[in-house]
Amino acid sequence: MPHYEQVRHAMSARKHGLESIVDGIKNRKNGMQDENHEVEEKMIHKLNQIEAEAKDMISHCEQTESALRREI
């Protein structure tokens, strides 16, 4: 059983890291200047893609954590 706890802890840490990435992306998007509209739009689009991928990974972490809880 200790192995499950280690994996759960690792998943929780990964989830926390991904949540920090999402928060950073949101802050970056909110703080962008309107110096070059086209570049800004491309950057926001890329940040949105990264945010979506991070949220997908967070969901996966949550599902794995839940599965591990059921196993324990």
C-alpha cells in the first residue's frame, strides 16, 4: 500500500504544478500589452492551447488520484 501513497503524492504534486502553470498563463494573458495586436493574438492563442493541455493533464491527475483512493 505505501506505493499507492507515493504515487498519489506524486500525482498531487504534479497537479499542483500544473495548476500553477494555468494560473501563470492567466496572469500573462491578463497583463499583455496591446503593442502589436497580431503578435498578441498569436501569443494568447498559444497560451490558450497550453492552458487547455494543462487542464487536461490536471483532469487526468484527478482521475488517477481518485482511482488510487479506491484501490487503497
